[in-house]
Amino acid sequence: MELPEKLLIQPIKSFHPPGRRLMGPGPSDIHPRVLEALSRPTVGHLDPTFINMMDEVKRLVQYAYQTTNTLSMVVSAPGSAGMETCFVNLVEPGDQVIVCRNGVFGSRMIENVRRCGGAPIVVDTEWGRPVDPNQLEEALKASPSVSIVAFVHAETSTGVCSDAKVLSGLAKQYGCLSIVDAVTSLGGIPVLVDDWGIDAIYSGSQKCLSATPGLSPVSFSKRATRKIKKRKTPVQSWFLDLNLVMQYWGTGSQSRSYHHTAPVHALYCIHEALLMLQEEGLDSSWVRHQEQHERLREGLQALGFRYLVEPQFRLPQLNAVFLPEGIQESDLRQKLLHKYNLEVGGGLGDFAGKIWRIGLMGHTAHPDKVDYLLEVLHKELS
Amino acid sequence: MELPEKLLIQPIKSFHPPGRRLMGPGPSDIHPRVLEALSRPTVGHLDPTFINMMDEVKRLVQYAYQTTNTLSMVVSAPGSAGMETCFVNLVEPGDQVIVCRNGVFGSRMIENVRRCGGAPIVVDTEWGRPVDPNQLEEALKASPSVSIVAFVHAETSTGVCSDAKVLSGLAKQYGCLSIVDAVTSLGGIPVLVDDWGIDAIYSGSQKCLSATPGLSPVSFSKRATRKIKKRKTPVQSWFLDLNLVMQYWGTGSQSRSYHHTAPVHALYCIHEALLMLQEEGLDSSWVRHQEQHERLREGLQALGFRYLVEPQFRLPQLNAVFLPEGIQESDLRQKLLHKYNLEVGGGLGDFAGKIWRIGLMGHTAHPDKVDYLLEVLHKELS
């Protein structure tokens, strides 16, 4: 048995990744304790010890989101699949959905609504600005049959933070469910699901939680769960159908039934990462992100970088900045990667080639990393 | 910031899994070299070293499937999402799809067709028997507007092997595309995608490839790729839309664009596992699975176990057996798990409570594991 000749030209060897420092928009650096958890021995996905660990993951997700929602768990795929889980379960064909868009991930939400057969109503805000609650309220008044409002809490493409409390409050006030993208916010800034009355929320494992990429913690309110159970049409995705997923993750005392094979090691990893977050305490984590943001900001501004976002709307964990005059962003970014093993992110969408996105997420939000980046920039720019 | 009291009753600690021997229907045991690859340092999902590793993964997937298909890659989610990738991309609303069903996973295919708006035509065969090519041909003759034939190569619920070469040949003969489930077959028995003319195929990382659960290697022929590119309707899943996924995995010389954040560590792991398969050679791996199957079979039959499947249709890697008279399957299975750290699988669907499914997959297919199981059974049954 031989592979066709052309596929065998270059021999393949084990992959040994370089030791990067990850200061882009995610994945972030992973604490050694969390990385080690990945390679613990495999157990079956229906093993009683594993089921017990999954129950703990649910409780840790509840803590991270500050919610008592029973339907809190981790989707076995990346944040984009977490987004899709919210839309395919909550949107039925014909449903009108307001999507507030102020960056790349709002566009992705609109695409999700369309593919579910829903009718998106788009509330556009300039990129780099937070979603405007007045605009949302106008749209809600103008479209009385809207049933869902979706928005991104922390736009990873621009580093802007929208007021999730006010926006989800408006949704509720007008009888709508809210779907919130917390991919970049969870763990880095407050995300208070119960206090803010959010109905469906998703995040990613690889941002401020600093776990292995590929998982998406989600949570659904009782109102959202009721809507899912009362659907008239089946959920179009079998893999993401929460009516089935719930039977595996369990939402009470019932026994588990097989749905898909869980990503066993990735779940070990997020268990450990969420546990470290709980040990540190959410408050302390938020303070740490803010402090490192300030440390970075001072250094960057002294070097001539300018922030895209106004101070009061900036995400501490995602610093979107214009480079000093005359610097080619791509050349410098490549030099940082290849000469210093240091990854920062380029712009996305409208801001490609124009800005950097410097992440201070999870385990990356520590003074030694901030100082190293500033030192390197100082060397290269002076 | 405090978690509601009821969520804090039991303190949570790091999870240290017991050291099981995995002899169920998957996940299988993972070689230490492959397990170690999981916890190598994180790099960004657009890092040039990572992109290069993804290219190697593509070539290794081509080797495993014995294909030159350019569209060969790994879906960032478990085998069930690999299945869904095939159906949502190839089935358009109104398409007639023949699904051959002889176990649990055939039913799941039917469900997938329905959720894509397709019309499934079911060819049923008794569980434990291979799909009957004559029945398929009759169905093809009776339904001239069918455009896709789907079947399971290796039914994980019963341990039966269907003749994928003949079935996909029939599909082609009648102008249909074939979708093949190779979750349990890939790496354990021949799966010759080009020789057999298969159009779309998916597998799982956690069976005979012995990598971490949560990934699905897939491959699509030129005919299938053409159909995907010519679709009249958008693929209903954004996350699994191959038109988008291709832009990230690359299908030629074009540069990569961001689609979703790849499960970085899981891809390190499957790279290493596929590399080990290539080093061993597919032939040798197939022989090893067959030899261990024979070793196990002799021992089991001597102890009074009876096989569900006739000898010529048995999968070496999945041994579905009735227990000796008077033995409660569940009690003994629990005893193996708790007293010996040894996992075997119970029955699924119609066979729940009636059979065991003993896996000899990938790194589990070694004489020391077979002998250990037989020794334990001998002790407990005599």
C-alpha cells in the first residue's frame, strides 16, 4: 500500500512548535498547570469519573457567567460553533432578529440568522464605536414582531465594549430574547448573566479563560430553554441540537445518554482553567486585566501608538491601536514573530493593514509579558 | 462577586482521571508519544509554523484515506460533526438520498438528511448484517431521481462491516454521489477512497487513529467538491460550510483566511497519531488489528462468548459479543471498570443490555491488552 508519489515528496516529522508569547486576539498563553491537564490519561466519555467532572465543568461555567442557569455547559467545538448553537436553537424560519453590528462578528451573526431562515434586521454602528442603545430602541419600536436581539459584548475585531446590561435590558423590555457574544469578554471584564437578564450567551476557551482552543462555554436562561423546547420545527443542526445535547450533559437528575463523543482532553483542560479562575476569583481577574491594560497603554502611548477606541469603551484585554507614523504594520509584526517569538494580531475586515490588536487575555495579562512587549517595541522603534 | 450559595456546596478540585485501559467502542488508548503532543506549547492558529503543520495533516489524511483528493482535512469537532459536514454540504432541500441503515449510525444519517430538507429513502437491513447490495440496487432502480447514496462502512453499534467498494461502485453506476461513514474503519481495515470511488467520507480521531477525541478527518472527491461549489442554496451551517472552511485549510496555492479558531493542541495530537500510522504503514496496522482480533476471539469463544456477526463480516476492531449464559452484562462490565480499570462497551439501541462491544482500536490493538482482558474475564467467570 503506497501513497501516490506526489504526496510523498517531503517527509513529515513530529511537529515541535516554537515557544511563542501569544499577545494577539487569541489563543492566549496557557498556564503550565492548565496545559499539563490536557495530556492526562484518557477515560471514556461515559466513564462515571468523567461524567462527574462534566458536572463540575457545568458549575464552573455557571460561576464564570454568574448564573444559576441549569442549561450551562461547554459546546464540543470552537466559539463559532457556540454562536451557531445559540442561533440554530433559538431562531426558527421566519423569525425576525435584530442584530447590532459594529464589527466582524456582528456580520457573522447576520449570516447565522439568514442560514436559519430568519429575517435579520441590522442596526449598524461605526466600527470602533459601541452599539448605540438608542438605535436599538428605535429598531425595536419600528419592528414590533421582532423576537430576538443579538449583539457582541466585546468586539474582537476592534476592541470595543458595548453595554451588555443596557442592551439586554432593552431586549427584555420589548419582549425579546437576547443572544450575546462573550467570546472575548468572559473572564476579562464583568459578564453577569443573571443580573443583566441575558437569555443566551457563548464564549471561547482560548481567550480570557486561557484554555486550549476549540471549546465554547454557553448558557441559556429558562425563557430561552422554554423556547427551544417549544420549537415548531426541528433544529437544523443535529450536532448542535440542545434538545439532544442536554441529554448528554444532563440538566437535572436524569441519566446521561450518548449523543457524541466529548473532546475528553480539551474538557480536562477547560475544567482546570475554569478552576484556576474560580480560585483567583472573578473580581481579581477583572482587576488584573485592567491593571495590565493600563501598564501597556502607558508604554504604547509613549511610543506613539494611538488607540482606536475612546477610553471609556476600551476592552482592557484587547488593545486595538494605530502604529506610529511611517511604520509598516505587517513588517514589524512579522519581525516580532520571527525575531522575538512574539505574536500580536493584525487588523480584521475594514481595519486589515491598519491596526494591531494586542491581546492581554487570561494568562497573557501579566506584567512580565507586557514589559517584554514594550521592551521589544522600544528596541525596534528607536 | 460570589456564586449563588447552592452552587458552592461542594468544593471543586483538579481532575485526575483514573488510569483506565480502554477496550470499548472508543475512545481508544492513546500512545504516550501522541498524548505528549497534546501539551506542546500553544501557537496562534495563523502562525506560519502551524499553517505548515496543517498542510502536513492534510497529506497525512490523504495517506490514511489513500486518496489524492485536494479537499482532505480535519473538521474541528467530533465525528458527528464530520457526518453533518458531509450532509449539509452535499444535500440541498428536496434532494432524494438513499440511506442504507443497519444500525444506530444509519438512523443518524437519516436524521441528517431530514434536517437538510432532503428526502431520505431508507434501505433497511437487519442489525448485525451487512448492507445488502442487491437491496441498494433495487432502490436505485426504483428511484431514478436519487442523487446521493449514504451508508456506514463499519457499524460501531454492531461490529459489522459492509462492502464499501461494492456499495460506492453501485452509487457511481447509477449516477449518484456516495457518503461513507468510516468512523470506526479508518486505520483498522482498508479504506481506499480513490480505488473505491468514494465521494465524501468522514471518520473520528478517537477510534483506530488513537488520537484525542473531538476531531473528524474528512475527504471529498472532485465530483463532490463541484457539487458543493455549484449549490443553489447556501449551506445551512456557517461553521461547517466547506466553501468557507476551504479558505482556511487551503486547497491549493491561495493564502489562508480566518474562519474559526482551530483546536490547536488537538491538531498537534492528530498530526502525531497520523504520522505514527504512516510510519507503521497502513498494511501493518490492518494486519495488527486482524491478529489481535483473532487472539481475542479464540479466548472469548473458549469462555463461552458468542459473536453477533457472521465471521466473514466481522470488524476486527469492534467485537460485538453475547455473554455466556446467565451472566448479567451490566454487573460484570461495572466490575471490570471499577475493580480492574478496564472499560468495555455495552450495547447500543436494540442491543442495549444484550451485548458487549469490545474495541481493539489503534493503540488498544496490542497483545498485552488482549491478554489482560482475557485473564480478567477468566478470573471473574470461573
